[in-house]
Amino acid sequence: MMACPFGVPTFEWDKPLPWIRKCTFCADRQAAGLEPACVSTCPTGALKFGEREELIAEARERIAAHPDKYVDHIYGEREVGGTSWLYLSPVPFEKLGFPNLKYEAVTINPERAMSAIPPALVAVAALMSGIYWLTKRRNRLSEMESSDQGEKEGVTK
């Protein structure tokens, strides 16, 4: 979830065994040779589905043919290393609420997070071992103190 710059994946908080979900481009429909449902049902034909390079070529052709109709930018072509979704717009994408993303791929954030896991696990294991040792030591001292008091009471009686 943290790797998506658009916040698309959602967590199923209401389920006992939750999954992180996002659009799969209707993989089941594609396997049957069909387009994703959103593309086939779009009433305006605004959605297109196909090979990325073909879609980029079509987007460039549209921008060149109608420079007054589109901003000269294909959003998603290079943002965060390139996305699966490409957008054309007549207004700047910032005005539509799209995040202003860098061209660097987002894989750097998951790599950082994953590299932090081993040291975190070692730290948690060390902390838990320390707590276990202190608890055992406290119990041992308490038992020794109880037995010492028992011996003293036996001697004084």
C-alpha cells in the first residue's frame, strides 16, 4: 500500500482475514479474450486498453493533431518510472488533483522498507530476550528470598 503513489490499493479492514486489493484490469475477462469491463462499458469511449507503447503512440498522435485540446503531457508515461494507466487532459493535471510525481521509480521505497526488516527483527528479538531474562531473574531472586525467609523463620522458632 505504501508503494502506490496514488493510494489505489485498499485494505479490507472489515474482514477477519483482510487482503490488500487494487484493480486487476479484469484479468479473468482478459483471459477470455475480452477487454476490462470499464473499457467495454465506457459510454464516451474515453477509456482505451492495449499495449502500452501503442497507447503512448496514439496519445502522442492525439496531442499532435489537437494541440489546443490537450495539455502536451501524457500523465503516467514517465511518472514514478511509468504507470499502467495513461491520461490525457485539456487542463493541467495538478488542477485535476493528480499528484505531482517525480520520474524516479517507486521501487526505491519498498527496497528501503524491506532492508529495514532484518535489523528490526534482530532488535525485537534482543528486546524480547532481555525482557525474558529479566523476568526469569526476578522470579529466581523472589524464590531465593522466599526460601531464605523460610529458613530464617525455621531457625527462630
